[in-house]
Amino acid sequence: MHMATYKEIQTDVYQACGKSIQTCWIAHVKELVGLPLRPAANRISSDKREKPCPEWARPIIEDSMRKLGML
């Protein structure tokens, strides 16, 4: 299984639907689907998300992850 970079996912989503997504949304979706996360240096709290992924973006990010071989 290939672990795409956040930049690859962002680029794929933008090319597929013209939407810009935040890396914190990608991390939230990874957490929701059970993929491993690395600790982020800029994370304020390990048990709370400042910017959770909006509902409209989750299926788009998951589609990109499938296309890139992560799911």
C-alpha cells in the first residue's frame, strides 16, 4: 500500500474538483478511517481538533485516497 503525501492528495483533489483542502482535514480523515498518523509539530492538543474536516470534503478526500492506493 502506497502512502501518498498530503501534497499529492491536495493536488489530486484540486485537479479532480477544483477545491483546495487543508492538510488538517486530510489528517482528520486518516484518523477516521484508521490510518496511522505521525505527530505534528504544530498540533496544539492531541485530543482535540482545531479544524476538523467538513462533511462535504470527507468523501472527496476518501476518493482521492482510494485513487492513490491508500484505502
